[in-house]
Amino acid sequence: MPKVGIIYNDAKPVAERVGLDMKSWLEKRGIQTVMATGNGGILGYGKPDAPVCHTLIESLVPIGFDRDLMFVVALGGDGTVLSACRQIAPLGLPVLNVNTGHMGFLTETYLTDWEEAVSQIVEGNYVVEQRSMMTVRVYDSQGLLWEALSLNEMVLHREPLTSMCHFEVQIGRHLPVDIAADGVIISTPTGSTAYALSAGGPVIEPGIPVFQLIPICAHSMASRALVFANTEKVIVTPANRHRLVLVVDGNAGCYIYPDYRVEVERSQYPARFIRLQKGEFFKVLREKLGWGLPHISKPNLGELA
């Protein structure tokens, strides 16, 4: 029997209601359906008395979800997409992202169109867009303390954010460099339209195999965003006497103490987004971020002839 998974944002009643409607719709067509909330992909934050909480990446797969699923539907906004990708990436399953939020930059369709979209996918009329994720790990002198999958970015900064920090950053085989800034961001191409964009980084087309490093409010004219191949591991060591805060995708993180180090590398698990038609990234930029839209009237070229 064919099988489909649904991950929904249980903080939004409409997402849960549509999830149940979708489950009924699928099962009437002979498709077994399993449901889970997106909470399992939200790792939470460390506390001062417990700065780390080690949860293995592979342990986040929801109960009942396995490689036999045809696909997974994520019902929510971009936060639910980030959480769902963390939950199902180890299974290599394609996911249809249905927007119940506001921006929905990562989503493919809307609530009003879910029946048509799911019908199209069940019939096999879709393409899969693969996006790189990164693995973020925290170590101390004794070994691994914390790890998480990230689709967008990891951010390392001081509390409060407005205080300057020093970071020693090593990319692959290259010599370490020192960055003085309020914090640093390491982003995937998907994350280039999130926090990295607000911090002054470039927009990167999702299919390009790179990471980018962005200092937050750098204290040097020479410290600017750097784009580099995602085949390189990045090691960030804080050169400070006080603790820092690590945040991954805005919904997971832990404290980083002076004897810790953070390692970032491309994950063996990519995110796989279902597209109902061949993706057009620049169209999404125009519709969601207003990129390339004219803000002044163009000259009439006929009048200039």
C-alpha cells in the first residue's frame, strides 16, 4: 500500500485541521497516511546550568516515518519547513511545503490549492529540487557535545549582541583568520535569503555548491562576506573570555564557552523539495522579496530616438 507522511505546525489550528482533512482524502484513495508535528525538529536551547543538550541527528525522524513513504507534506510556514527538513532529511524523502503562514519563502503552494497539488504528486507529475544542508557540531576537549542539521544558517554571537567578539575561523586547509565582529553567520545558499541577506550577504542561487561566511557588524573595513566551496569544513573558535550563543536556523542552539569549538560542514543529507513545475528562483525573489521590480519609471526609448 502506498504511504504518505504529513508534518504540521500544531501551534496553528488551521494546519492541524487541513492535515486531518488531507489524511482522510488520501486514505479514501487507498494511501496510508502517518502524521507528526514539527515540534520534533525544534531542538530548543541550552540553559546556563545545562549549556548543551546532545540529540543525534538521526534520532529526530518521527515515529512511523520511514523510507517507504512516497513523499512528505509540511503544513506551516518557513519555520515548519526548517523543522520538517531536519526531521526527514536522513530518510531522503521529497517534501511538499504548503504555506499556512505569511512569507512562505520556502513553500511551494497554498492551503487553497493543496488537493490539486497532492493529486499531481500522487500521479507523479512533479520534479525534485535538491538543496544542500549543513551539519553543525560543538566540541570541547572531551569530544562531541551537540549537533544539528541546518538548512539556513548557524549564527554565533555574544550576549548581548551589541558587544564585540573575536573569532578564529579556519576554512579547510587554509590558515586561520581572525574576525572581530558582533557575531558571525555561516549560511547555505538557501539561507542566503534569510538572516545572511539582512546582514549584508549576497543572494546565492540554491543550486550552487557553496557556503558563505558573513561577519555581523564587523569592526574592520576588510571583513566582508566570503563565499567558498561547501566541500571545505569550517572551524570557528571563539577567542573570548566570556560565553557566546550558537543559534541554528533560529530554533535551536546552545552556549559556547571559551574552550569549545564549532565545526560546520556540508551534510550527507540534502533537503529535497517537491516542485509542481520546474523551479524559477528569480520569480520567487520577485514575488517574495521584490527583487528586480522597477521603482522609477523607465525612459521611453522611442522618445529618445
